[in-house]
Amino acid sequence: MIKGLHHNAYRCRDAEETRRFYEDFLGLPLANAFRIRETKSGRATDVLHTFYRLDDGSCLAFFEAPDMPFEFKAQHDYDLHIALEVSQEDLHRMFDKGKAAGIETRGISDHGFIDSIYFRDPNGYVIELTAKRANHDRAMDPVANGARGVLAAWQADKTRRAG
């Protein structure tokens, strides 16, 4: 059975530039870094794999792989974003810190059960910092929120629109 998230991994343009954002700006400590010089299939490579630890022990990880082409682009929130939980106090502090540092900073967005701010990291990924509200647990309870019914109605509407 799945116990939790160990890490999510993404490509990065430059490992040091990425470290400055995740460790120096966001405060996630660099937990591990190692070079990969050969793939499991025996192909020579030279890749750096880095890990940044969250308070729960899980990590965000990155690969700098200069010998492997990759299209870095500014991601749209709907396509890809990484949401990290903070306190309400830290949400406001990080909003001010982002603005003061000249980092693209959006928000504070009211989602009803969470408040969020958004940054763009040096690789184009959207980083969401989110703070729970008092009604968060009820809002995320599928019995209370009718998640399956909402999904079923979406599928039915989509089928009607396509038909």
C-alpha cells in the first residue's frame, strides 16, 4: 500500500539557480545531491540529481541533464504546478518576500477552503504556497463535497458537448 510521497522529480536548467530558489528563497534544505554517470541501460551520461526536503520528509527533486534536450517553458497553472502547504502567517510573509525579491508573485487567491499565492521558479514551473482554512477538512471530505457526483456530471456534460 502507498504510504506517502517520497519525491516528485522535474528537470532544471541549472542546479545552482534551482538551489537558490528552493533552498535560499523557499527555505527547503538541500537534502541530497548525486551525479549519475551511467544509465541503468549502460549509456554514458552526466546528470546531477538534487533533493529538497519538506517538513514531512518528502522531497522535491530535480535533474540537471545538459546532454538531454528539454523544452523549458513557462507552465500554465492548469498544466503543471506544485502546491506546498504553509501556515497563514507564512503565506503572507512569503508573499511580501516574493514581491521584495522581484520574483513573479501572484495572489493571495481565495479558493474557499485554502488561500494561495503563486511564484514562478527559474525553470518556468508554477509554485503554489497554500494555507488551509478552518473548513479545509470538510471541504476535502468526498462524502461532504460529493466529489464522485461532480465528476459524473462533468463526464455527462462533456459527452453531451462532444455529441
